[in-house]
Amino acid sequence: MSTLTAPDPVSTAGASIHPAIVDAVRASLDKTYSAFFTERPEPIEYLEHHEGPCIAGIISFVGDRSFTFSWILKKETAPNVAQKFCGFEIPFESADMGDMAGELVNVIAGEIIAQLERRGMKASMSLPTVARGAPLELIPEVGPSIANLEYTSSEGGFWLRLAAAKTIAQRLPGR
Amino acid sequence: MKVKALVVDDSGIMRKMVMKTVTEAKFCEFEFVEAEDGQVALDKLKAADFDIVFVDWNMPNMTGVDFVREARKHEKANGIDAIPMVMVTSEKTMGKIQEALDEAGADGFISKPFTVEELQVKLKKHVEKAQVLRVRKNRLTAAPAAAAPASGGWLGKIFS
């Protein structure tokens, strides 16, 4: 369960995520999603409470600004997304669904790097990882900066979560 | 005639997607062999006779770029024809992609997500090259048999 308050579609806690990153992520989602789902997902206000099982593809970016990006799919959304993305049916509980979530976030991550570059920011990405949960709460609510971007689409609901990492200087022991 | 393709990706679902989409592009008939990382792929490549490789860029242990570089070294050291190697990537930065292709010796790339129509355009020349290589290999395999004397002739009797 998320305890973040959400005054608008981009919910933040602590210091905000750099606006260029949010902008790049939104643009990347629009471009990538419409490439294989034919229509753009619609941004909606972030819901504080998400019920039920979810699966997330997670990837980290290191560069001018370091952050973690998660694409979190609800149980009822994930099989619809998988069907369109892969072209075949994948049950939510299967290992293939984990592969799909990892691949999905990997594909959008490539676009995010290109979009960041257009905005004058350099970054490289990690390999994707996958997490499951019911409900899914990956990032602590305090500490790093967080932005939640919730969407609805014909495949169902999902949300993106950005968590900014501290700078290397801030991570040094004793600081 | 079947073209033998090696599909390298740490994601099982991505390997399935590549095989499905390449098949749907209807270039020719393929025989696919899968490898889950670069090192496994390299071992398979050294052990068998492939006509084309589809290799993921971003993999643990050995990246796709490292795999292509090693595979090219193996071809060169053993006097083997260079087979088409196509990178499958979610990278979108063209400069970075081209630099890696040139440096490693890959022939081309396809960007994820891809459609059947895109593959039909992007893979055409690579699959055609793979087909030519397969025909040449089949001829070389068939040549000794063709050169062998017919069993019913006088030479056949001598050989038997």
C-alpha cells in the first residue's frame, strides 16, 4: 500500500524528481506504448491505494542524474499487455510473465535514454529486474525523491514510479 | 532449404518473440537454436554450423557486443565465412549503436519493439546472405557424395 499523498498526476515526496526526467519518461511511454498498443495510455491522478497483486519491471539509470524506474502492472492488466507485446498469451503467475515485465521495462528504458539525451542529460541503464507483490511497495516512502505516474489504457491500469538516487558525494561514508 | 539461426537472449520471452516474428516475416524456413547468454552462444557457434545469428545487446556475463567480437575472432582464426550477425537492442541512440556495430563487426540491428513489417525490411539482405551461405555449405557437403563413383559402375566395383 502506498502512503504517498498525490495532489496532481505527478506525486512527489521529499525533493522532486528533475522535471526533465519526468518529461522524458512520459514521452518515452507515449512513444513506446503507442508503437505496439496502437493507442496512447491516458495519465490519471495517482491513486494512493492499490489493491491486489502486481508485477514490476525495474531498471536503474546512472549518469548526470541517477534514478530507478519501475513499470508496475496490475494482475488484470499484465496478461493484456503481454498478449499485445509478445503476441501470445502469458499467465500472470508464470515465469514468462516475469520475463515479459523485464523486457517491457528494458524497451522503454532505451527510449528514456534517447529522450534524456535530447534534453541534454546523459545516462546509461542497468539490466532489468522483476518484482512481484500484493500490493507492491518497492520503494520506501521516505528518503529518495519519488514520482508516481499513473495511467489508464485499454489494456487496464498501471503506473510508473521514479525514485531518484542520492549523488555519489551524498553516499560517501560519514556524510 | 532451412536456414539455421542462433537466437541469443537472456530473456526466454524475447527469444520466443524473435523466433515468432522472424518466422512470420516469411523469408524462408528456419531452424532455430536458442542460447541464454553470450558464452553459451559462443560454445554453440563453435560446435555447429549456423547461417545467421540474432543476438541481444544487453545481457549479463557477456554482452551481445562482446559475443559478436569473439565470434568474429573465431571465424577469422578458423577461416570460416563470416555469417550475418544481427543485434537486437532497446538502445535508441544511433551513434552508440553504429559505434558498437562497427567496433564488434555486427552486420545490422533491429530495435525493440519490432513488427513483422519492420523485420521484412531490415532483415532482408541479412537473410539473403544467410541463404547464400547455406546453399554454398550444402553444395560443399554434397560435393564429395557427387564425386563418389556410382555403386553400379566399374569404379563402384573397384571401390566396393
